[in-house]
Amino acid sequence: MNAFFSLWVEKFHDSFLAIFIYFHAIATIMTVAYVAKPFGMDSKPLTQQSLFWLAIIIPIFSFLYFGIFSWYPFDIQLGGENYKDFIVNNAFPLGLLSLSIPFTAIVNNIHRTIQTNEQISQTQSKNSIDFYLNHKKSAIEYFEKNLKHEIITITKKHPLNNKKETPNELEIKTLINIKNPYYLYNKMFIFSNDSRGLTSELSGISTHYFDEINQSWVDINIIFGKYIIPTSYEEPSKYKYFISSLESTIIRLMEALEIDISKLSYSSDKSSKYHYSLFNTKLLDNIFLKSLLKSLHSITLDIFMFVNKEPIKSIDFFWVEQYMYNDVTLITNNFDYGLIKNHTGEPIAYL
């Protein structure tokens, strides 16, 4: 063994080949470490980081590698003068060994920074989720408390067996409210959830949802613009499309607002003895329809204000406002209700 080291030292002493072998060995150590685990650091314990072990192994290897040239022929002698000679002769290898201290300190500081960032990230994520849950809770409470309106209508109902008797007046109350505030919230804040929290992307607001609501009001306004005729008179048969399109558009709006559409009577086209179509829907009652539109408009404004969005422009809402807040009635009110008023207490008109 001694002959081997003697030959090795004589061959590589004062040679670039020794330096080449050293760097090749260092590259091999780093390659093996990288294959075992990449050098990227995470928040796991320091002892599981490849860079930490490299900061220890490489200085030790360097100390042993270059120490061979100083120690040969390995004549170990104890004594004060020998210790002094050892330190003098091994200054370079000992210097390489001491590099493990600053290397591990640097790795430790980097690791501590990563752990701190991870803790900050987790705290921010938790705060974001907590904010989302609190925001959702307050929003749902707001929807349940404020987004509801009661519509009161008076109707007359004749006794079935004797239509000459005085009809009874019935007060009908219809509550317009949000049937499922959770669904409404999820529609409004489609980009937010329990795992992501309230996202920063437009505060998580679904612009498509609010565009859909605006479009429903635009469509309702177009319908009213065509069929609000306070002075002229036309054949009622032309307005069947008006009633059905108005009803379907209002139902679409109510579904978008998560309002129970069962509060409306669906239209039913029935044949009467007068050879007209009986159209059974609450929307033909102007008092109910105006109250319904006012309620839907108020709920729409509340929802838009809740997320600080601009509501529908007045120019796109002109005819609906004319109908709601002025003495304007639908064309169907120009026709004689006497033909059918004794048949039912529900708002019915023929078209």
C-alpha cells in the first residue's frame, strides 16, 4: 500500500493531472448527488437537502485528496514541534476542510429563507381562504336579508255556481326572493373557491354573468319598445309572440338572479268557446308585472352595487322605465276583459 501511494505521489506531484483528477472527482460527486436528488432546495429539513451534504462532503474530500501530498510518507510523530510542522505543512488541506463551515452556513441561510417564504405563502393562502369564506358568508346573509320584495295584488273571484253573486276580493301576496343564495354567489364569483380563496382576477367576478343579466334587461326593453302602444289599437292576435317572448325573457332573468320562477304562472294556450286563445299568466296583470319588474330591477341594482359594477345604461332601459314609472299599460289592456273575467280569479287575457 505504501508503495502504491509512493508511486501515485511521484507521478502526480507538481502535475496538472492531479488537478484534473480532483475536479473530475468533484464533478462525479456532484453528478451522483444530483441524480439522487436535484440541487433545488425546499422547505423540508436541512438534512434532506443535497446542497447541505455537498457543503460537507466536498471540503472533506478536498482535505483528504490534497492532504495525501503533504502526509506522504505517512510518518506520524507526536510532539509539540511535530504539531507545528503538521499545521505548517497542511495549511492548504486544512483551509479546504474549513470551507465546510461557511458553505453549510450559506446553505442553512438559504434554507431558512425558503422556509420563511413557505410559511408566508401558507399564511397568505390561509388568509385568502378565510377572507373568501367570510366574504361568502356576508354576501349570502346580505342576499337573504335584502334581496327580497313582496308583491301584493287584489283580484276578484266569482263563485263557480253563481256568477251573478258579488265576487270576493282576494289579496294575493307573492314573495320575490333569492331561492339559493349559494348558487347566486358562485355565479357572481366564478373564479373563486374554497381552495383558491377570493382570486385577484377582477376580484374573482364573472363578467360573463353580469353581461348576461344586462342582456336580459336589454331584451326586455326591446320587447317593451315594440309593444307599449298607449294610443293605438291593433288586433290582439298579433301579440301572442309578445307575451311568450316577454315571459321567457323575464324567466331567463329570474333564473340568472336565482329567483324562484314558480312564483309565476306559466302561460298556457287554451281554446275558449269564443274561439280565442286564453293565455294564463300573471304577466298579463299590469299591477303584478310592474311590481315584478321593479323588484327585479331593484335586486339587479343591489347585486351590481355589491360588486361595484355599473348597472345597465339608461338608454338601454328607456322603455322599461316608461312602463314601470309612468301611466303606461300594455296593449293587452285595451281589450275587453269582460269575456273572460268570470272564468277565473287569476289574471287571464285573450290574445
